[in-house]
Amino acid sequence: MEKIVKAFFGNAPVEEDPQHESSFALHLSAEFSLEERIIVYDRFKHGESKFDYLMRRLLAKTLCKKVGNGVRIAPGVSFVHPETIEIGEGVFIGSQTVIQGWKDGMCRIGSKVWIGSQSYFDARDLIIEDNVGWGPGAKVLGSEHTGMPINIPVINTDLVIKQVRICKNSDIGVNSVILPGVTVGEGSIIGAGAVVTSDIEPYSIAVGIPARAIRKRA
């Protein structure tokens, strides 16, 4: 039997964080090194209490390039090179998610983005626009080895970094994979388990391996 209910996350208002959080974050940034703040984040990384959520958000404000109001970071979320990561307003990051930044890279996550648990982001050059749903276990790869020359191990060959862009209002299905250089157009839906190897036109529904648009939403 089907049942339709109202979406909660997408319709919930973003509440402004208390001013003292920002003040304390500024104090921590001034008094402690990035390495020290990462160590403190790790102390609260796996907790499930309200206080643990508070401390993860507060510490993320000291680690990341930008963190907006109303961000919720679930237990076990890992950031690599957080100083290159921007997070918008009202974002939820599910448990055991890894956001793998790069020392001279760029990762920008828009507002009202919902990220399911156990997701992985190769965030060397990644833009996720506003109001994106990211299904549990979905992954994005932002780089690939050239494989040349062929007389050395592939893992030793140069990396090519290609920007990935997930445009606003789109939805990425459970356990799907977005490959380097791909743009997923505005309002598109990527089916569960799809492997997206090329650009997806706006308002498309794409499924399969490799993913192909099967129809437009309208």
C-alpha cells in the first residue's frame, strides 16, 4: 500500500545559530592550530548526544572555509583538508560520510543539501548547488589516473582533476556513482545504483550503467 507524506527536510526552515557559537569558533581559531582543532573534532566525532552534534558543528566552523547556519553533522563524518570546504545553510551530513578535500582544491556545498549516510566525496573540484538530495552510499569521483606511460603502475601515473557539478534541485540515488567531469543538470533525478559517466541534461531521469536519460520529468 502506498502512502504519501509531506517532505520534512526540504520544507523545514533554517534556524540561525546562536551568536555565541560564532564567537567561540573565532576564539578557538585564534588560539589553536588547525591540527589541534582537528584533534578536538575527533574527540566528538562519534558521539550521538545533542552536545556532540553541537560541538561537531562548532568545530567545523573553525576547520572549514565556511559553514552556514543550521548545519547538522551526524556521527562519524570525516573531513580531509577541511580548509578548502564550504558548507551552506541548513545542510545535513549523514553518518560515516567522508568529504575528501585537496590541499589546493575547492569544494562548495550549497544550502539545504541533504547527504545520506556512508557517502563519499572526492572533493578536489566539486560544486553541489542548493536543494540537492544525496542518497546514502552515493559517491563522486573528481580525479582519474592518466594510465600513461604504460610501463609503470597505473597508480603511479599523473592524476587528472575534473570538476564535478551537481546542479540545484536535483536528486542523486542510493549507491550511485558520479564520475570525473560530469555535470548533473538542474532538477534531474539519478536512479539508485547508476554510474554517471557523462553530463545529464536538466530535468532528466537517468538510470543504469552507464546512466542514460530515460525521460524528462515534465
